[in-house]
Amino acid sequence: MADETGEFRIFVAPDFFELNRRVIQQAKFIGVEGPLQKEGPIIHVMARSLYELSIESPAGHLKVESHDFH
């Protein structure tokens, strides 16, 4: 994945994936927490917890706006 600040990668262990399959496969936005490691310009995150972020979720309360990058 990448954003305006650079590239990042999220690593998910197979057993953690199985426990969180629904969120990983169905959520539009996911919050990820875990240790960070920087290797050159790339940031790696080892997922230790994750949660769905949505307009309706208590953790999210996201305000979604359109961005015009042109």
C-alpha cells in the first residue's frame, strides 16, 4: 500500500488471518495496530490487532470526503 507519505506493508500471520478473516475480506476500511519496522523508505507493520473502521462503527466515526488529486 502507499499514500502521500510513502509505501507501507502490513504482515498478517496465517493464524491471525483466520481469526480475522471476515474483517480482512469484507471491511472497506481497517484499523491496524502492531510494531513498526522501517527498512529504507518502506514501513512494515506486523498486525497484532485490527478492527473495522466504518461510518457506523464506534471506533471509526469516519467522515468520508472526495479528494481531487488533479
